[in-house]
Amino acid sequence: MTTPAQDQARGQASEPAEAPAPAQAPRWHRTIACIAASLLLWVTQGLGMNLIAANTVQIQGALGASTNEAMWLVAAYMAPNVSLTIILTKIRTQFGLRRFAEISLGVFVTVAGLHLFVQDLHAAVVVRFLAGIAASPMSTLGFLYMLEAFPASLKMSWGLSLAITCTTLGAPVARIISPDLLDIGLWHGLYVLEIGLALIALAVVHLLPLTPIPHARVLRSLDFVSYPLVAIGFGLLAVAMVLGRYYWWFEAPWIGVCLALAAMAIALTAAIEVNRAQPLIDIRWLTSPEILHIAAVLLVFRIVLSEQTSGAFGLFQTLGLLNEQNRILQVVILLSSIGGGITCAMVLKPGRDAPIHALALVLIAAGAFMDAHATNLTRPTEMYVSQAMIAFGGVLFLPPSLLAGLGHALRQGPTTITSFIAMFLFTQSLGGLMGSALFGTVVTLREKFHSSQLVETVVMTDPVVVARVRQLAGAYGPVLSDPQLRDAEGLALLSRQAAREATILAYNDVFLMIAALAAMALTGLVLHLLYQRIRLAVSSTPAGAAR
């Protein structure tokens, strides 16, 4: 995911002589066309990112890969995608928006077509890496088309909120349509639709150009030193976050090497950028108290929201439910996200971020707490309300934070836009991977704990256990005449049931942890508001006494 109105912001901050004449509010048909174009671009980009992540288990057979090997497809995509927007912002400004849009979409179409020629895992990893590069400009174009649809007075409310809403549509849409696409042609079937959408998007961008922005020579020679270091640092972090819990953190030495190299690359970038007169990333601005506060808020939000992507659907997968059985739940999430975006657009104004954040955190905490009572009989119908609350709260949370961050960036001038993008990408793209890694790791640890507790009670001297084993062994009666073999099979079935119950209990622990994190964030928000009120009252008291 990338950032919103950097081009509009830069245009507003430019000198009057260089800026184009103010445009009139878009006519209704152009407004609808731009919204439709933005939606098309976001869905196309979202499908490319989520079709593999949502169907990793299903495509393992098509590529002859294990679960760990299949996760390299996700890591390869995210490695370049989490940082590329930083340099693309400057490239777009220097070489022009229209040229940038058409070339970017042409590359995306080409890379999408390469998926049709993949026959093995190694080729798939290479293609997914290229797809991560090609998809990065798509999200930026989606933002710009949504902002283009609205007049200046509504860009930061309706435009920003609906653009953020569009970023959430890819995952549920991918889960809804992917079963049918897999039936068409497995791995290749997933990308036939994406190629068609990309071709339509290319035609739309050509026929519906965005308003040009002023060109400027913003690329500097040291940018080509700093950005590769940022790309290496962010990319290695992404790989470690995606694969760490599968290969396990302390078992694969290369994970530690990735983290060490990432830290070194980011440190070298900071050392270079802090001494530049025109930095690619303004380290001093990023480390100011206001920006650190915004970054912490965004990071906590992104980690908490991992409940929906890593928690609920991981639980259903444990219960043997795939995307086909979750379709109605995905529709509920999709509609709730749209409702949250529209609600946020209606109420979003500068200064309202605190109450909006409070409502979002209440919804997320309550939804996660409701999910924490799952059993082996839990089905998607029982999570409609809780997942709708989390989806609604998630979309409600982000636009106010993004608006506050953009406000700080614009007050410092357009040169800080790339710094804001770097912060935003770190907290959202990498933050999402960190959240998934954290909760996946906790699930593994808690599953081992609950397994040990359950296994201690499964002893053959217990009459209840013996009766249960023989009941399960009865299923093998027609094919196994040896009673000892039947009992062994019954004991194996009981062990698998115990492991499943332990995993369900582990997911409940994760849901409770997410609810606790959201509640802690809400408490911190309330305390921060109280501190501000007290500080304001104390500072205004002497002035009143003097009068």
C-alpha cells in the first residue's frame, strides 16, 4: 500500500507561477469515471497481491511445493513492494504523471502475463518478485484517481477515505472469487482475470488522463545510493517477517543474517541522509515527537488489525474450512469496510481524529474479544458480527491518522512527502507483516503449551480415554481385524483431535491478546487526551488571572 495526495500536495506547495490554473470542480460524469478508474486500479492491484496469499495451500500441489516453500511466493512479492514507492514519487515528479501511468501499467500487464508461463516454484518466485515491483505504481495511481474525482474541499475527506477503503477490498474480493478461478485452471486460472483487468485499466488510463502536475528536477545523485540501501533493509525485513515463523526464528540461521543486514542497511541510510541538504528521507523530521507519535499510532493499528487476516481465517483453516465456506463472511467484511469508509468520509475533519480513533479501537477490541470464545464447532456464521465490527473499525481508523501525518508533512514543505511515504510504508506494509509474524508465532507457542497440558491428561489408565479411543477405533472395524492396530489408529485420531483443540485454544489466546492491545491503545489515547486538557488548562490559567 502506498500514500495519498502527494502530487496534489506538491502542486499546492509549488510557486504560483509554476502551478497550473485552478481547475473547476469535476463534472458528475468525470467524478464517476475517476471513482470507477480508481476502483478498477485498486482491485487489479489487490488481486495481484492477495490471490497467492489467500490460496497458498491450494496452489502448493500445482507447483509441487511444501508450505514453507510456497510462502516464498509471498516473501518475493513483498520484498520490493514495501519500499519502491519512495523512489517512484520522485520519478513521477521529474518525468511526468501521464508517462509514468502508461509505462507503469504496461509493465504490470507484461508481468501479469508472465504468470501464465510459470510451471515450477523457482520460476514462480522470480515472477512474483517482478510482480511486486510492477504493482507498486498501481496503488499510487488508484489514490490519485480517487482524489481527482473530488473538488479540493473534499479531497481530504471523501477522496482520502474512499481511497483508503479501496485498499481493503483486495483481500475479501480475492477470497470470494478465487475458488472459481482455481477451478478454471489452478495457478494459471488465478491470473487470467488479472490480465484482463490490467488491460482494461491500461485503456482507462489512456482515455482518462489525470490532471498534469508541474515537472521538477527532484532526483539527486545520492538518491541512487540511499534508495538501494532502503530497499535492501525493508526487503530483508519483509522476507524475515513472512518466513520467520515457518522456518522458525531460532532454527534457521539465515533469518538472523537477514535481520542483521537489514539493520545495517537502514543504519547506513540514516547516516547518509542525516547529513544531506536535500535528503530523500528527512531523518530529523521523522524522529520529531509529533511524527513518532503518529508512526506509533499507525503501527499499533496495523498490528491490531492483523486479527482479521492472520487470526480468523487461520482458525477456519485449522477447522478445515477453505475459501468456499467463507464466502458469505467475506461479503460481510467487504460491505462493512465500504460502510466504514463512507462513514469516515462523512465525519472526517481536522481535529476529529481522537473520537474517530476511540470508536475504531472500541469496535476492534470488542470484535476480537467476541472471537476469543471459539470452539471446534465455531463456523463463519458466528463471526459475522465480530468480523464486521473489526472491518468497520479498521477502515474508520486509518484516514484520520493519514490526514494528520499529511498535515505535518505539508507544513514542512513538499520535500518531506517522501519521508512521510517511508514512514507510512514502514508502519503499514511492514507493520502488517510484523503483525502476522507476531500472532503466528504466538499461536505456535501457545499451541505447544496447550498441547502439553492436554496430552498430560490422555493416559490409557483413564477409563474415559480408553472408551474414547475405542469409539474412534470403531471406524476402522471393517478394514482392520487386529484389535491392537485398531486401538493404535484410534489413539492417533485422538492425538490429532487434541492437537486441533490446542490450536483452537491458541487462537483464542491470540484474539484475547489483540483485544488487550486495542484496549491498551484506547487507554493510552484517553490518557493522552486528558494530559492535553490538563496542560491546556494549566497554561491558560495565568492568562485568566492576569485579566
